[in-house]
Amino acid sequence: MNVKKYSKKKHGNKTVPGAPHFKIKEFACNDGSDAIYIDVDLAKKLEKIRVHFNKPAHINSGYRPPNYNLKVGGASNSYHTKGRAFDVYIAGINPKTVAAYAESIGIKGIGCYNRSIFVHIDSRPSKYFWTENSAGRISYGTSTFGGDVSKYPTLRKGSQGSYVKKLQQRLVKKGYKIKVDGKFGTETYNAVKKLQKKYKLVVDGIVGAKTWKVLYK
Ligand SMILES: [Zn+2]
């Protein structure tokens, strides 16, 4: 967490440090107030989400002054009033898919709004997830959106399928030039070993919880 205070007038058209796809004014409240608080660490994670999906990300709601938040019926201790929560809409991407990715990169506060079509993320320190269903009802205490990488299956040479594809996509994102074909062959094996060496893990070419974690770093 690293909350910074900005002025819409003075800094609005500048990009957020570490999040070049986002201008500071995008986090402003639409009540006309000038002060904007932004957790720039969380904004960096938002940037990661933006880059991962490679689609425009619209912030439905960022900073909310406490008075405004009360008026719109927000929780009084809402992370939005501290600049530590963003509601984000990514065109053409299912909220659950966004929520799963947010979970995989270690975001602890996630609300998946399937009817309103946005995902709330915040920088709370311990995990709390909730889901709005298609009827608009919210259920609290969702255990996972499927993005808990420490629970991903262990993969090794010879493994096949969708998780191997996921692994290969992450390796490509990390700069290894390999085919994404869902088959864990020699090429993938060598890339995994290079990655493990780089991050000082046991170099065994087997993808377990620790290797999955660095893949999503
Ligand atoms: Zn929110």
C-alpha cells in the first residue's frame, strides 16, 4: 500500500506512476471535488490486469470522498474513501475471468459483479472475496475465483492440457520464446528450468506451487 494525494486540476492529465495506461483523473470522484487519493501500489496491479487482457480498462469508481460515499450508500469504512479500491470494467471480458486473474496476482480484496459487469479490487491486507450473481444478489465469503495459483496442479514433462497452456502463456509473458500448444515438451521444460534458475528455485523442471507463484509475479 502506498497512497498518494493528487489534485485533479494540477495532475489530472498525468499518468499514475507505474501505471502508464491510466491518467490520474480517471480515479477522481464525479462529484466535482479536486482531491484524488490513489494507492499507487494497487494501481500497478491494475496496470498488470490491463496489460494481461490487452483491452481498455474503464474505472467505474476510484476515489470517493467519505461524504459522497455515504450519499451513494457505500459502506462507511469503504476502501474507496481511502483511495485503496477501484471498480474496473474491461470490455468483452467476463468479470469472473478478471477476478481470477486479480486473485492470481495476489490481490486480497475482490468483488466480482456479474450483473453490474465490473470487478472491485482493493488493497486490504487479508483475503476477502464476494460475488454478485446474475440476479444482483451479493454473497460474501467466496473462497476462490479459480485464480489461487498455489492450488494449480503440478506439471512436469509429458503433462498436457489447459494448465500447460496457462504455463506456456506465462512463460511467453516472461520472455521465453516457446510454442503455446498445451504440451509440456523439451522446449517448455528448458524454459521452466531457466525461469527456476533466474528466481533461485530448485531447478528441476517441475512446476509446483513455488514456480507457479513466480510465473504470476
Ligand atoms: Zn468498489
